[in-house]
Amino acid sequence: MTTPPRKRGRRRGHNPNIPGHIDQSKLPDNIYFDHRGRGNWYTLYTNEGGRRVRENIATAKATLAELHKISADRQSNQRNTLHALGQRFMQSDQFLQLARQTQDYYRYGRKTIEAYPTRLGKIGDLEPRRFSPALIQRIVDAIAQENRPSKANAALTYLRRVFRWGMNRDYCSANPASGVEPAKERKRRRLPEAITLARLAQFCEQRGQIRPTGDGSLAPYLWAFIEISYLCRLRLIETLTLTDANAQDEGVLTNRRKRSRNNVVAWSPRLREAWAAATAHRAEVWRKRSRATPMTPANRPLFVSRSGDALSRGALTSAWRRMMLRAIEEGVITEEERFGIHDLKRRGITDTQGNRHDKQEASGHRSASMLDIYDLSVPIVKPSHD
């Protein structure tokens, strides 16, 4: 939490509601009085989300000297804490120019580390000079021992970044997070069973037909999203950014990332049905919103939100999370059968018929080592001797 920098502007006007024992001409900056109820002094600050937030700091009985002391203490504390350093970083151009997913990851790491309790108080309230590699290592190890290694590494990644940013701008003298060992994360290569995927797709198709405000409804695009991701072996972002331009005469032209090769996934009755369902849902949304259909195929996203705009990653992951929770609650799948969006690609590659060359050609991977991460099938081989 930081106090906004002092701005030059017009002088305060006289406020008849301020208690008479206060000399209004000597009030500290960014301190205001709310006369409602018994009266409260308050201040405003900008949180990490960029929103202006109010915080009450004293009652109406506070003296002018007490208000100045509160203001000075807040400014001193806010200038010299990890929380204040993080606030400056997240308001900087260096942070704002990062990809949204990276920003969210840093926010997650910040929230984790600042709330962590120690004998010295919450980590976020400590001064940067009080941090040491040993202290950070103990925190990382402790979080990892709670069976949360990825959470521990998110906190460590954030600390490394914010201390480096602060050191380069003279907000702190060193980067104590440099050299700290990260937690060892388990490799999670989940492979949903074919029957589990089928049950879930059927569940999404049924619940997607319920009106959005109806009880038990799910996002109507989820079923088609699952089918297309699985059949075309696509990552989340690759399915999300499909447009009508990807629909070729021969099949679906993929738009793979991470230097994978594009290919055309030939049409099948199942793929055509899913694609048609997605375009039908889009047409219905655009009709309700009275939106014109773009002339250029590349400007017609396959998946759209309720507003008619291209579906965002955040909206999709939220819908997926709600769907998973509801499927578990209603016994469609168990907690152990739960899987992520990216696992659809792993299931699709594993189910691809043919040898390793065929699977690598279908997945678009440039190396056999990358294929090993996704292809979890067990080859059937002949015995060493008849």
C-alpha cells in the first residue's frame, strides 16, 4: 500500500463538517474527513489492481498532531517495506509491459510471500534490508513442505524479480533471492481416461443447452472446445485463437505455438459436428447482440463470449474451473479424475493411431523428445524370440 505522490493543485476549501479543534489549513496531504456517523479521518491509496481504495485511520477526536504523525508513519513504513517495493514495481512500466499471464503469476507470487508469517511479522511488512538468502530459503522450503512446491517457486520467482528491479533503481542494496534454491516440483503428466473424457464432454453438451441463468448451466461453448482441442491436439491458446480462416476444404489448419509445425487436421464427422456447434453458438450470440458478421474470415473468432467478443483466456479458464467443480459435485467424475485443459492435447496425441513418426507428424513437434512429454501410450512389441 503506497500513498500517491503529492500533486500540486488548488488549495483545500473550508469544510464546515471538520471538527473545530482542527486547523484545516495545516492538514497533511491525502487526509480527509467523513462526517457521517460519528465521523472518521481516512486516506486513499491505489492498490495493486490500479483501483483507488479508502482506509479509515482515525476517529473524529484525533488531534492535528496525531494526524501528522499517522501520515508520517504511513509514508515512512510504506517507503521501506517489501509491500511498498512490490507496489512500486507493479506500477512501473517494466511490469505493465509484461504479458498479462506473467503479470498474474507475479501477483500470485506476491500474495503468497507477503502474507507469510514469521517471528518478525508478516513478510510484506519487513524492510528489504532485513532479508537474507537464508531467510528466503527457509520460507521457500517451508511452503514446499506444505505440499505446495509450485506455490513456493512462484513466491521465489517474484522475489527475484522485484529485488532485481528495486536494486537497479536504488530502492534496495542487494538481491537476497538470487542463488536461493527453488523447490523441486513433481512432473504432472495427467492423462485423462478415454471414458472420463467422453463422460465430461457429454456432461458439457447437455448442460450447455440450459439457459445461462438456469440452475446447473454450463458455458455452451465448452463441449465444442473440448472436442476440437482433443481431435486437433491443440494447446489452449491454439484452440482459443481459431477463426473461420482455419477452416480449409481439407480440414482444420492449425496455428501451433512454441515452434511446432502447423498441419491440417482432416475433417471427420465428429470434428465437423464440433466445429458446426461452435459456429452456431457464435451466430446465436451475434444475433442476440445485433452484431454484424465480419466479412474477413480471419476476423471471425470461432469461440466468443456472451458479449460477442473473442473469448478470453481468463473467461475460458474460469468456465473450465466451474465445470470441473460441478462435474465432481454431481459425480460425473471423481476428484482423482480431474484434469486440465492442456491434458486434452496429451490425450489426443496418445490416442493418435500409427507409429512414433505418425504421431510426431500429427502433433507438429519438431523433436522426438518433445513428443515423449505428450505421448504416454505403451508400444506393443514382439517377443525377443518366437
